Amino acid sequence: MERTEVPGQSGVGTRLSTAEVIERLSRFDGPPEQFLATLLAVQCQMASAEGGAILRSTDERRAEVLAVYPALAEGATAPVWLSQAVEFLPEVLNAAATVIKPFHSPEDLYGQPARRHLIFVPLRRAQAISGLAVFMVETRDPRILGALRERLELTVGILSLYEMRLLLQRRQTDLRRLRAAMETLAAVNEQERFAGLAMALANEIATRWQCDRVSVGFLKGRYVQLRAMSHTEKFSRRMKVVQDLEAAMEECLDQDVEILLPAAADATYVGRAANELSKRHGPSAIVAIPLRRAGKASAVLLLERPIDKPFTLEEVEALRLTADLVMARLANLEEHDKWVGARLAGAIRKGAAAAVGPKHTWIKLLVILGAVFLGIIFFVDGDYRHEASFNLEPIRQQVIPAPFDGFIESVLVEPPDTVEGGKTVLATLETAEIRLQLAASKAERITYLKQAAAAMRDAKTAEAQIAQAQADKAKAQIDLLEYQITQARIVSPMTGLVVAGDLKKRIGAPVKTGDVMFEVAPLESLRAELAVSEDDVPDLQVGQEGELASASFPNERIKFVVQRITPVAEVVEQRNIFKVRVQLLDRPSWGRPGMEGVAKIYIGRHSYAWIWTRPAINWVRMKLWI
């Protein structure tokens, strides 16, 4: 059996049979460049070809040389046969089958058949031709050319097997990467709050990728703020490690690229902050991955582990996929898992950014609001009003005194009962003693009347007159006592409200004639008395209008007109105040004497700047005497 020399990694060839060569190449697991070079060398040796090349057609229908045997020295000119093969490339691709072309070298005699031939073998992928393998063989025998053609077509199939194996390996790698990402996502999706989700993500990644520390940071304003650190529940931004982590995250976010440490030789990103982090808190291998939402980087995932275990490209790909899958929910919770004030501020900022631009949004918004505010206070007039406390009082008030000396028998009303004039009994006084005096006075009168009759019978005129006078005196006493008995039932002389006279605790107590027992005020005749500060009195005039509201009914406003301003001040709580009497224009249903509240008197209309600065200006004038 024919044996072929297969080059090894050391450069020393090994003589193998054709079956062994095909079996070894079918199990080749090196990089594609090494496989192509090895396959081409084996094919050339099997076909006794002087040279070979693998060509690929680009999108512009140009030829791209993937491998050449024997290998060309650096800077060397391509051989003539390779140049001709490149020229034949479009024609052979259109043929879509193995093509043999004669190759005439300059030393061949004119008219003689070619002693060398170029064998073009198409390379197929997914029912399409992706390239060509071209070989230059020296023979004129058609049978030998046919055998070489079959042998080369057989070995070209090994390339398809290698591509299938590479595709399978890539798919297996993608499946492992997807599985790791999905398992991570399933582990963290159980969390309902942002803090728990970020912490679970950091812990899960740290465990799965064997990291010493995993950190998650979010962009807040212009800077990145660390929000979660693996296996660390609490941390302070004043910690040096936190500051270094945030600096490395900002470096990653500013460039919007993945930062890998140790960096590759051809890396173009800046990793100064990552290097500082590794030196101060390591040494450690670092990878920082920007987390994007809607194509915009707004967070960073930073991993650290020992320097002797650097992150591979496959691990970085898996981490990138994990970050892409978890970022949507992480960003959504970070945005909405806040108290209502923070969410409102975020919504305002988003709306303002759409109106004034995303940069310096708050400053622009504050400047605009400040300009609007200044325009309002200087050019918009408002109502200038003075505020004062008030209390309601009746215009007239009926005092009900004790009609005679006696004792309180019963009390039927108390403040703030409503009474009806001439009908409602307020209280009663005891009359037992008066009735005894009345009986005695009646008996005494009868005695005097009998004495007067006897004296008249005996013609004793003087004695009869004296007895008659005594009888008249007794009659007057009887009238007085009967009047007192009728007055013992104390009746309100007017309809109104009992504003004073809580006597139920004094039943049985003595009272003297003229002692005030009750005070009744009519509800339809109320007025208010305002206590105005001496600073505000100069602006008041009779006839000015205003509104007042009681503390009990703050939602109901009663209009009034200034009726009288007391010219003499009173000292109340170490302040000089003036009493201002006002007439109510509406009759409040809830109005009761003694109610208090706040009244506002309308002075006029001025700009808000004048209204708000007037007290300060007056104070400065008093202090500086200007």
C-alpha cells in the first residue's frame, strides 16, 4: 500500500498509509490555518503535485489565497502557476465541477502538449461552492490525471468533515454558554426587589465563574454608583475598594467596550483604572462588561479572580450573553423599585430631557423655572392681603338675672342650647318659703280687715283707718310674693342661643337679686372682631372687604366689610394690636359667639415681588431710618 509522509508539529514527517492519513485528518482538532496547511501538504504528497493552494472567492469576485504548498517565503513572488490559477478562478467556479487545465511554462516548446496540468477541485459548503483547491501535477498521461483527480476529490471531503466538526464544537460551546446564562437567569429571577436581584446576580456569577468578587454598578447622573457586591451586604462609598471599583466601571462605561485584564497584545482600549484596581486589591484578573439597554450602556458588571486564572474568550462570551439576558429585568427593577418621590423625579427628568436635552437636564430645567418664576413675581400682580385672627361676638346680648333672693331648684338649659323667647323655661327657683310668707300675709290681711270693720262699727274712725292701712300693706306684700312666685320660673325674653349660664352644677345654691344667671344672644345678629397687628393697621380703611374662615369650618368662607377701627392699641402677648370690627355680609349657619379663626382683608393688587419684600423693606427702613 502506498504510504504518505505527514508533517508533524516538530516538522519531522511521518510515513502513513492513505487510510491512516484520512483517519488522522478526520480527527484533527487544531486551528483552521494549521489544518489547511497540513491537508494541502498531504494532498500534494499523495498526488505527487509540485504545488497546491486553497483559494476562496470574496464578495467582489476576487481570489483570496488561504494556504499554499510549499509555503512561500516572506516577501517572495507568487509562482506562475498560482497566478494562472487565480485567473481561472471565475471560470472554474461557474463550472461547479472538478476542472483540469493544462499549464504551459515558458520553457515548453510551442505546439507541444503541456507536460503539467492544474487540477481545480471545488470546495462545497451547504450546497454551494465556497472555494477551490488547485494542484499542479506533472504528467501527460490522461489515466494518471484521472487517478490523481479521484484521489484529490477524496481527500477534499476531509475538509468538509473538519468544518462540520468545527461547527459542532461551536454549537456545543454556544449551548454551554446559553445553559450557563439561562441557569444564572433562573437563579436570580426569583427576586422581586432590585437590591435582592443585584445581590443574587453577583453571588451567582461569583460562584459559577469562580470569582473572588463580582460587582454591579449603575450609571447615576454622570458617574457610576456601586449597587451590589458579591457576598457583601453593606458597604460605604468612602471605602477605597469601592472608589476603585467605581473608577474601573466608569472607565468601561465611558469607552463602552469590554475591558479584559491581562489585556491582549492588540487591545486598543484604555485600562488604567482596571490596572490600578488589580494592583491595589490583587493582583487579579479582571473583566468589565458594559450592560446595555436599548443599545445604550447604563450599567457595568465587573468580575475579579486570581491572576493565574485569566478569563478566556469563551467565558467572556458567556458572561456577555448572561448580561444581555438579565439586563432588561435588572434595569426595569432599578428604575421602578423606588419610593414614589424618586420615581416621580425620574419621570420628570426623562420628560425634561426630551424637551431640553439629555445633558445637564436639571440645571437647564432649574434655569428655565427660575426665569419663569422671576417673570411671574415681577410682572404678575396678586392680591395684597393682611391676615389677622378674629372671634365672633353678638351685636346685642340679653342678660337674665335672678329675680329675687332664693335657691336654685332646677336648671333646664345649658350653653349652647337654643331657646325660644317667652316660652322656654331656663331654670326655676325654690318657692316654698315664699308661699309660707304668702299664707301668713293673707292671714294678717284678714285680721286687719276685721279690726277695721270692728272699729267702724264702734265709730272709732281713727282705729279703722289704721287697721285699713295695715290691711293694704299686707295686700301689697301678698302681691309682691305672688309676683315672686310667678318669677320663680325664669323664661328667656328673646329667641337665641344660651352663651353663658352653666348652672346645673349649682342646683340648690343661693342666688341674690340681680345675680347674672344666663346670657342669651340672637344668632341672626353676629359680628366679628379682628385683632390686627400695628404694622398692618396703616393700610386698613373703613369699607374694605375681606373673607374669614373659622377653625371649625376652614372650607367655608364668609365675606365681610370693615366697619370700625379702634384707634387705641391693646397689648396682647407682648404685641400691640388694634381691634377692628367688621360686618358679616353672609349669615353663617355654623356661626356661634366665641368662635375663632383667620380673617384676610383685601388691600389691593401689587406684584408678588412687592408683596413679598414689603415687610423686609419696612424693617430695613426702620433700622436705617430712611
